[in-house]
Amino acid sequence: MNTLTRLGSLAAVAILAGACSSSATPTAAPTQAPTTAPNATPAPTAAPTATPSLSGTLTIWDAYASGGGSEGAAMELVLAKAKTTFPNLTINEVVVPFSDIYTKVETAWGSGETSPDMYIAPNDNLGTEQREGILMQVDDAMAPVVGNFTQVSLDGAKVNGHFFEIPESMKAISMLYNKTLVTNVPKTTADLLTLAKAGTKVGIMEYAGGYYNWWLFNAFGGQPLMDSTGKCTAESTGVSDGLAYLKALKDTGNVTFYTTEAAAESDFEAGKLAIDLEGPWATGDFEKALTTNLGIAEIPAGPKGKALPMSAPDGWYININISDSQKALATQFALWEVSAAGGEQTFADQAGHLPAVKDATVKDPISQGFAAQIIDSYPRPQTKQLGAYWSNWGNAFDSVVIKGTDPVAAVKTACDAMNKANGL
């Protein structure tokens, strides 16, 4: 997922500072010894809205343009602005497919390579890369400007209380719908099932199902997924009911589980889907296709609670292997880019990003809807144990929805495999 994302006013943005979720407590992380990254570079003293004088060369990696669309276009506008703002700064952009960016970064930086200097992506692998020792700790860079960031973005940029990411924007999936095809917006999972049975076409991602279907855990009483030791506890909660619900949606014949985002987004833009569970990275393209017919609402609540999708910030990560002068240059560029005066207003206006900084404004009602969903979201755990979640639970969702496996058996298999992988 480009998961690799938005409030109608500064006041609305500030609402996010209070909480990631109004009804859930994040899973407690197993105790880990704090890691102090070597060569932490002193921060620039300027506020994020200041324009430093930058010179030199930076190589950056991003995945925004790999799928085309509004995010890639916004990135090109931001880089064009950087070229004008900093005539003595050369930026070499390398576009890497999202499916490859973490592996490529971890391979390069893990082997001591000094390129790229930095990359931007969601915090999917933040904890993993911090534990691998390949990220520069950016506490010093963030200290002078921390007050300009929303609290939810700051929380998502830390591991063990230290910053290893300069946050750019927040993302979580929500429910987008075509107003010409949906007159009664579903508020509960029962409502959504009723609509699907009556012929309403709905799109849900099978690809990256562990991310897209995280909302089921709280909705059906299965949150938190892990206890304080990182042990999977889903067998004793309502997770199997959530998986059974997905199968019931599939059995209506009107709910498609997509294996690619591009196919789901194309069908929604073409009016072949009435409802699509998707993230704000698609906002710009959806608004172009549907204009005023695009609507947004929170994912329907389940029988046991609100639907809480996983939320996390996109942000900049800096290579631990580069020189101190390059680290200083990279942090200065990152802080400029995420500021309203730098690149963030462009990302908000052109690509529907929900800025991590408080002084970038978002006017769009769809972005307001994503902001409301982020308040009702679950911050992505950065524990080591979560690494065993993705493939095992992706398999669980697939086995129930696609193969018809008994949901109770699928949950047990996924939990057992997760705990075995974590030595629990």
C-alpha cells in the first residue's frame, strides 16, 4: 500500500494531538533496552517554518511516484520548489516501488552503504530498522521544533521514547463512498452487510490484509491483539467473529476482495464500487474522478466496539552511515519539507495528506473525514513481536475469505504461528 496521508482547519488538526483513539489503549510493548544511535547529529536551531540556506547533494528514495497519481505529482512539485528555494542544493530522487523500499533500504544501510542519505515512507518498519541500528536518532533535530507537531505524529515517530523519524503526515484507512450510489451510509457492520446483500458493491483489500483488516479486532472484541509480553491472545477474544463477518460479506456476491490497490481504486473511480475501504493516499485521484460525489464516513462500528484501523505517520528516515555534515543537511531538508512553508502545504493540497505539523492547513472535507477516523484509530505497535503478525494474519484472512476455512481454526493457526515465531 502506498500506505504510504488530512482537517478543515488548524483547529481541527490540533484535535489529533490528544489521542490516536478515543476508545482503545495501545498494546503494551515488551520491555526493551533503549537504543542510543551513534553519531546523533546536533539539530538545526531554526523552527520548521524557517528557510535555512542548504547546499550540497542529497540522494533521497521515495515510493510516492511508483504508482503514479497525486502523491507522485505532489512530490515532484515539492522537489521543484526545493530546487528554486535552494539553488545550491542538488537532490537526486530515486523512485522505488513501495513493495521494495524497506527491503532495499535495510539491505543497503545494513551493509554500511551511504546511499540513499534518507528516505520517506510510512512507519511500517520503524521499530525493525531501529533495532537493526540503521537509523539516525533524531531527538536533537526534533527538540527545537517539537511543539509544531501534532502529538499523534510524535508518538508514531518514536521507539523506546526516542525519535528515529521526522513525521510528515498521518494515515489510516476509512470508508469512502460514492454519493450517487449510497444514500444510507452504513454506521454498523450489520448495516454494511445489509447493504451488500441488497446489491451495494463494496471493495475491501485482500492484498496487505493484515493492515486493511486491522479494524476488525476492536469492532469484534479482539483488541488488544497481544498481551504485555507480546503473546497473541486472539483465541480468547472475538477475532474469529470478525473473520466470519468478512466471509459473510464475500458470500453476498457484491463484495470484492482485491489483490491490488490499483484495481480497487480504478473500479471505485469508474463507479463500479459504491464503497471502498481505502487510505488518504488515494484522495487526490478519487476527488478528480468523483468530484462532489465523493463522500467519507468512519468505518462502521462492530458489535463489540468502534472499528479502529491502524494509524501511523509517514516520515523521513536518515541513514546512520553518512557523515555528520550529511546528517545535518538531511535533517535540515526533512524539517523544511514537512513544514507548511516548505513542502507540506503542497502535499496537503495536492495529495490529501494530513500534515504532521500544526501550521499546515487542510481545507478539504474528505481530509476532515480522514482526520476524524485517525482520532478513532489504533497506533501501530512498534514491538518486535508485531513482525510475526503480518504474514500469519494475512494468511488467516485469506484462508477464511478465499478458501472457506473455519474462522476459529484460522485464528488458532495464526496465533500459534505468531507465538512460535516470537518464542512465546
